[in-house]
Amino acid sequence: ISLAIILAICLAIVGLSSIYVLDVTKQAFITRFGQIVSLPIKKPGLKFKIPFLDKVNLFDKRYLEWDGHRNQVTTGDQRFIEIDTYARWQIDDARIFFEKVKDEAGATTRLDDILDGAARSAIADHPLAEIVRSEVRKGKVVNVEAEQPGDTGKGAGKGANVLQAFEVGRLQISREILNKAKTILEDEEHSFGIKLLDFRFKRINYAPVDQAKIFDRMIAAQEEKVAGFIGEGVGEALKIAGKQELEQATIKSNADREVRQIRGEAEQEAARIYTEAYNQSPESREFYDFQKTMKV
């Protein structure tokens, strides 16, 4: 009985060691004493192998992420910029992948060299305007803060700005880098069993060395605008104050003229009343003369 139990346990161990489950997200191949003995297995389900001798090597079938390092590069018009990129790739041939790079960490190292080099080379062939813009644009003049409301084209006011023309754009440059890296990866000498799916720019910025100068120019430009606004405000305030003083002087002059006119009319009316009262009767005139004499 004990021997049967031990035999059953051994058979169970051997049986469990001879089977494995391949997940739907994985692909695998078998190695025996370090040598590959099977084609890549991609169909999921219950699989069998020789126990204790065969080793199952699993690799992901899904899209994998490559996150590039931030690099300082020079554009075609000699501008220093910092780029941050990313890409998507997939293990296309697990056997070649295992032979050339072993695992995803090794693949990431190879992609660093290929994609960073392709990106540096492509950026050096294009000016900054093409790298930071995604749409093809012809050169034109736009009116930012024209002095005259009707100025919209050439000859606009001090706010007019000329937009630089370009023919490629950031998306096309990304495709150039992708195609160049694919060509390298498809070469037999550099084939790593990797399929490159996409490449994009995550962030593009000026190099830290140039950022301070650019910010200083931006601050100076804004301060110049502020000074212009303040000057316009002071001029407008003086204009309003002068207009107000002129209106006050006009109102006061008109009021003085009306006062003199009313006073003259009142004195004229008073004289008329005195004349009428004086001519009413002789007794009244005598009494008026008497009162006037007494006042004197």
C-alpha cells in the first residue's frame, strides 16, 4: 500500500509537470537543455511537455509600451530642444526574440538605440517650425493687435505677426522615424523578432539652457505691452480730465451769463414798477420825495 501511494504521488508529480496552460495573452516555445525544440505556440489552452526536461518560455502577445528618455537634440535650423517620445511594439517572432534579446528588458535597450537614433537624425533634417506643428501651413500674416480695426492683412499694425510656412509637420516626421526604425528592425542582421507599431512625440520643449533666455524675452515683451497699456490709459485719463474741465468752464460761463441776464431783467422790471408807482398821483410823488430825502 505504501509503495502504491508513493507511486501514485510520483505519477501525479510527473503528470502535473508535463502539462501547462497557455493564457490567451501569451505565446510560448519549449527549450530542452537550453536549445529550442518547438515552434512558437500561440493558440491558448492546455499544453503538454516532457517533464523535468522541457522548459516553457512565455512571452506577451499584446502591444507593449516603449517610453523613450528625454534627449536634447538640435533641429535643422540650429535650435536646441528637448524631446520626450514613446512607441508601441509587439513580439512578432518569439523564437528570434528569445535568441537575440532574451526578454522585454533587452528589447527595450535595443529599441532605445534604434528609436533615439532615428529621432535624432530626423529632427536634424527639419526646422523647429515643422517639428512643433502638426498641420501643413502656408506662410501668411495674422493680425494680433492691429492699431486699426480694419487691418487684417499686409501692412497691419504693430501687432501683425508673420507665421512661418512649412510643408511637413510633426505627424509626418513621426512617420519618417517609424519607417526608418522599421527598416532597421526588418533587416536580417538587426532582426529581433519585434514588430514596431507606432511612434509619437510625447513632449517637445526648448532645452533648459535656452528656456531662461526665452522666458526673459517673453517677460520683456509683456512688460512692453503693459507699459503701452499704461501710457494709453494715462493719455486717455488726461484727455477725459481736459474734456471735463472744458465742460465745467462752459457750464459756469453759461450760468454767469444767465445770472447777469436775469439780474438785468429784474432791475429793469424794478425800475418799471418804480416809475409806475411814481406816476400814479401827485400825493404819492410828494410822499416818495419826502422818504427819499429822509434816507439821504
